Amino acid sequence: MKIPEIIKTGFVNSAPWLLVLVFLSYAGAEINSRINSAEHAYPRAVVSYGLANAKTDDELITTVETWKRDAWGAQIGALRVLCEKDRDYVNSLGGNDVGARICRITK
């Protein structure tokens, strides 16, 4: 079966535009991915620096309770952002149920 001439011509003429659309779609997805990962970089840095000395889950919870009691705004604000937008990171800070306890404390 022979491909009609109009289909061949249409494909050849539109191929560069299709490549441009594919590239723009890929570039947009890549930029969006980088923005999303950078969005939580500062809150993660604040929390990880503040919790560097907490070795156990109890020390971690005690540190967060101290931040809350003493109104440490940067740390509590960072934890609130992470609890809302990046819960997996908060859950990774400690063992079972620590993420839920931290988020409950910071509310």
C-alpha cells in the first residue's frame, strides 16, 4: 500500500514542529521538577541543622517541643511547611509515628 503524497508532505512539514513541542514539553516538566525540589530546600536545611544533635526519637520530640515552647519561629515555621507539603521528609526524621507527633506539636 502506498502512502498518499499529501500525508507524506504533511508529516515532513510538521515534523520539526512536533520535535519543538516534544522538547518544550520536556523542558517544562524538568523546570517544574527542579522548582518543586528547591521549594522545600530551605525548610529542610533549617530542620536538619536544628535536629543534628537529636539522636533518638525522644530527643527529637523534646527538641521540637522546646522550639514550640520557646517560640522559635524559623524552626516551627519550617516544620509546618514540611508537614503540609513534604510529609515524607518529616516521616523520615524518626521512627514509627514520629512524623505525626511532630506535625501535631507544630500546629
